[in-house]
Amino acid sequence: MDEVLMGVHWGLSKNPRHASLFPEIPETGLRFAAVDAAPGVPEMRIFFTISEDDQYVDLLVIERAEGDDPDEPVVS
């Protein structure tokens, strides 16, 4: 899980406005990174905003994608 989050952080640090990797949710100012399921890592979405001056990325929420069982352990 740590490696996945480090990869998302790296992508956000390089180009948080990359439209195909981090699509914007219309009329909200929110963007998200979708993380595909892998062994030990559930499918999830990471929501964030970007400051108007492009200096800051604020991570807001990490959530499991719909359909994942919240009672199933993330790491087995």
C-alpha cells in the first residue's frame, strides 16, 4: 500500500493537472486519482484539489471504490 501511495504522490508532484491520469470532476474543483486493485491493495480513489497558484496539492480523501468489501482486510 505504501508503494502505491508513493507512486500517486510522485505523479501528483510531477503534473497534478494531467487530465487523463487525474481527471477533474466538473464544477467542483476536485480531481481524483484512481488506483486499480492489486494484491494487498483495494481499488480506490484519492481526491485532491490544486491551489490556484499551482503551488499546493491538498489530499482530501482516500476511499475504496464502490463494490469493494469494507470489512475485507486491505493487507492479507
